[in-house]
Amino acid sequence: MNDSFLEMRNVSKRYTGVQALDSVDFDIRNGEIHCLAGENGSGKSTLIKIISGVEQPEKGSEISIGGRPINHQSTIGSMRLGVEVIYQDLSLFSNMTVAENIALNEIIGSRNLVVLKKQETEIAQNAMKRIGIHLPLEELVGDLSMGDQQLVAICRALTSDVKLLIMDEPTTALTRKEVGGLFQVVEDLKKQGITSLFVSHKLGEVFEIADRVTVLRDGKTVGTYQAGELNDSKLSFLMTGQNLVYKPYVYNRGDSDPILEVRKLTKKNNYANITFKLFPGEILGITGLLGSGRTELALSLFGMNPPDGGDVMLEGHHLNLKSANESLNAGIGYVPENRLAQGLVMPQSVGRNIILTTIRRITDKYRVINWEKYTYVVAEWIKQMRIKIPNPESPVRTLSGGNQQRVVLAKWMAIQPKVLILDGPTVGIDVAAKSSIHSFIRELAATGVGIIVISDEVQEVHGNCNRILLMHRGRIKEDFEVSSSNPTDIQQAIERLV
């Protein structure tokens, strides 16, 4: 007896010059929680688009949904068969209420756009009841936390008689508590017979929630495995073809003076009484839940969020922290978490992005670019950062997440920083690219640069830093020496604060 809800055999998809999928075999069983794992560019997104009818596969591909062979699928046809996709952006309307967002699919499906508020409320309440949650129906979705917005998106899918719920990186912007809540909802849906497929680059979450895992690499199926058969290192190897392991960062301070000293730094409604020292060659981790004040502190150190009180000393000299230019000129670099919106000028070329912080060094007194200097500087940093591109004038938006992050790093390395602050340095990039970024951070620290790494991934900070500060509600709650702690100690400390 075949218990598969979805079966795909010999599925291929080719774009101009790129084989996105190559004879992929994939199946999802009724009522299971299935994870699709793979690096950026492995074919995960293309596969989801084919399942949902956004893209069509090549001839010779065989697909069946709910036991029905599919020759040519549309998004509407896919939805009628019970397939719903929740993308990373959630596709919610921030200026509409919770009830309006949840009821939207049913309203459009009924073609009766004149809907009484009573009907809208009833639809939303029934959907929330199915997963045992309660949200304020009249609140604007834009005012909700990311965790609650995720639940609204799930409720909307439930109004469409969903049989397969696909979630693309559903935990990216969630706190650990919200992730736990989301996973409980997915487990509840499983009990109701609803099948779930989710994509995640966070390996720990794969083992926490999935029944089975399918791994893609370079557009091909590596295999499908019971989640219990895998661990972090084995799954990393299957995704990358390489053995990638964290090696403890060994730091010897010696008798050096601090390169950065922060004393009782305070910003109303952001953080209070922040005190710590950063030494040359040290990699200091800062972790904590979203909203702990980590990013606000980083922005203050870079002059973009002036503090109300306290002192910051760089190599013994006082910093005013009134502007980013002052911090930049003093030798502080800042790599933001949202590289697309804050770290890069997406329509511009790789080269023009790299020279943004040092443009004065390659222009004359009339601010005309010296193209010989430009070419040399750009080529040098592309080489040093191992950025994979056809040529320096390629638009940065065409690069993978890992290569985009290398461009951001190159931009700040060009100023030869004394202190580099990295906020979420590996958010949204794949396992192999993460390993490359981590290696670069260590190499940079070895030259004497003081580095601050902000991350909500405990494994990341513990595996790459020598000391970790735990922040909660704007204050430093604990200071861990990596040599005398383990990731479980830190995770438990975080959970005690929730």
C-alpha cells in the first residue's frame, strides 16, 4: 500500500545555463513532518516552486499529489489539491487585521468579496481553535511579533482545507520560545492528519521536529533519512560533501591592554549599564533572545544609536559615538544582520559595494575616481575574500548569500579595522559558506583585530568565540568563558530568563 501524499520521480528543471534540478526523486508520506535540507543553490526553492505549481518541470518528470498524476500544475490547481506554501515573507498584509488576513483565502475562494465582520470573525476563530491559539482578531498584523505573524499565516492556510503545509525557513526571525510554540503547532497539525514540509538551515531544529529528512546537493537527491539516523556532523557532510566541524577558538591574551573598553553604557529603552572589555585578537560573543538589546548596543558602538550615558574607549581614547563616520574613522567596522537592506547597495556592482567605505582613498580632490586604484583595490579584496563572481562589475544582487556576505566583509576589511562588529554574520547562508565565514573571522582575529560576534545561535558563538556575554532585556546577565562552559550551559541560562 502506498502511503505517500506526494511522489516525485525523475524531476528535472533547467534555467538558462543552469541545471537547477537533475533527476530528483522525492516523496512525502501522509501525516509526516518532513524536512528538506541543502545548501543555497541545492535546488530546494525550485523543488518547492514545482510542488506548488509556480514552476513547471521538464518533460519526463513524474509527479503525483494525493494519488493523482499531475501533468501540468498551476498554483490554483495545487491549492485545490490541498498544497499551501508559507514563504519567508509570510505574504501577510500588515495594514489588515488578524481576522482579515486569516479569512482572506476563503473570501477570495468564495468569490463573495462582500463579507460580514461576523463571518470573518467566525472563520478566524475556527482556524485558531484548530491549533489551540488565541490572537487579538482586531489587531493589525503589522503590530504582532514575528512568532504570532507565523501563526496567522498557518491559520490562513487552514481555512483552505490544507493537506500539505510547506514552510520555507519558518524559524528565521523567531525567538527560541516562539520556535517551541511553532513546533507544538506543527505537531498538533500532524495529529490532525496534516502533512508538513519545512526547509531549515538550522540543523538542531531538523532533529527536533522532523520524522524524515531529504537532502539535496547540486540539484540532485543525496538521499532520504530517518531523522534519528542523523546528527549535526553527518547532515553537514551530506549537504556539503565535506567534513565541517567547529574547532574551539584558542585565545591567549597575554599582558595586552584592551583595544575596546565599554563602561556603564546606557540607552533608554534599549540597554543599561553595559560594561565589558575587548582585547586584541579576542572574539567576544554576545547572545540572547531577540529584543535583548544586542543589536541596539552594536549600533551604538558604531555611532548609529548614540547612548545617553557611559563611556567607550578605543585604544585608550574616548569616543563620542555621535556618528557612524566618527566610529569608522576611529577604526570600528559594523556588519549588520540584514545585509540586503543595510549592508549592500543591491543594484550596484560588487566593486562599487566594496569601495563604499574607502572611496576617499581612491578619489582625487575633485572626487573623481582613480580607476586604476579602484581596479587594484577591488581585485585585491575579491581575491582575499574568495568572492566567486564572473567579474567585479557583476550586480551584487546576483550573488549567493555567502558571496554577498563576503562582499560586506570586504567592504569593512578595506578600512583595516581595529574592531569589527558582526551582527548575525551567517544568517541565511548555507553550511559550507558558514564554515568559510567562521574561518575568516578566526584568521582576522589572529592579526590582532578585536571582534564582536552577535548571534542567537548558541553553537555558533560557543564554537567560534573565547568569551560569551548573555544579554536579556538590555542588560548583561552572564559572562561565560568558553573554555569552562558548553553550549548546553548557555542554552539553559537563556531558557531560565524566559
